[in-house]
Amino acid sequence: MARITIIETGLVPPEHRERHGSFPEMFERMVRAEDPAATVEVISIPNGDALPDPGKLKAVLITGAAAGVYDGLDWIAPLEDFVRTAYVNKTPMVGVCFGHQLIAQALGGTVRKSEKGWGIGRQVYQVLPENGVIEGEAVAIAASHQDQVIEPPSDALTILSSEFTPHAGLLYANGTTLTVQPHPEFDVAFAQVCCDLRDGKVPDDVVATARASLAEPMDNAKLGGAITRFLARKPIASS
């Protein structure tokens, strides 16, 4: 049974929260689809919660956010310190989107806005063979980002990649840290909301292509299950 502390770093827009839930609620649904007995607690940075001692946690998941990791907000440096402590302690830790970028930056990587623009809608990522965490040759997952990990930390292995996002999934040398750029916690309806939020801010053809892409099958269960097992320190299932 997984015991996961979710660090909420961003808020779902209020007009969408009632229908879709908060980001931690989306992750809780994702986790419980794989492990119905999992227990989840939430530490909400936007709501002023203090960061816990990573050494007392069983597992940590850091959510997405609208902020950029390089924005200099007053809570980013303490969260980076938290990540470094968790990393040294080998506390199982996963970061998604902003969390992926924040962990990379905290551990020596480079994050910035990509000249490629926005990645939205269904994105397909190649899976590094025999990585020990994610099975198969590729996964298709919804994304919503402009920032990217441009240069991973030296002890991070890229296990998910695409032409648009070369470092979309990182597995770290301590064996207990995994991060991904796309959103396995997003269902198709919320991925559509993310497209709607880009109307007028992203080229129309990019938004239209992203919306259409969401009709294709997605691998949320595969990636979400892999993340949940990773946080519970369960080995990859043999085929």
C-alpha cells in the first residue's frame, strides 16, 4: 500500500475545479486506480502549508503549476532544498510537469521556455528500453507546457523522449527519483480544458491539432500505474 504526500504547487482555475477537482485530487484518482488502498496526504503551497521533513515521509509527488521554476517566487528555493534533502535521503519522489522541471533545476539541470513553443494535447514519447520503470516502446499522454528541461542533471537518465520534448522523462541515479513532463493525471476532459485555456494565446492551428489529438487512445493507466508502483517501491511487473 502506497503512502504518498502530494506537494501541491499550483491550483486548477476555480471555474474548472468543481467538475475536475484539484491537481492532488486528480493524482489521488490516478494512484487509487492502481492501488485502491493507497493513502494520500496533501501539502498545499498555494494555501500556505509548511513543507514537511522529507525524512519522515514514505513517498513524495510534486504537482504541476502555472509558475516557472526560474520565476524567483519565494517558495521555490525552499522547495528545491526539500527536493535535495529527499534525494539524499532516497525518499521515493516523483515530479510531474512543474515538478519534473523543479526537481531537475534543484539537482543541477537547466530549465527554460522552449523556442518550440507550447506542447499541448496528446503527445507521444519513446520509452528507453529496459529502463526498469516504464514498459513498452512508447506512451501517449496529454501535455500542457512551454517550459522544458533543456539540460538534465548529470545523474539523470532520459527514459521518455520526443522530438518536441527530448527530456520528457528522467530517472535519477539514486534509484528513488522519477520525473515526467506530461500529465498522466489528466483525463481527456481536463486535457480539453487545457487546450481551451490556450485559445488566443497559442496559434490557432496548434490548438486545433491538440484538440483533435485527444480523440486518439492514451496511456494514462500505464504511466500512472508505473508512477504509483515506483512510489510504493514495487518492481516492474514481468510480462
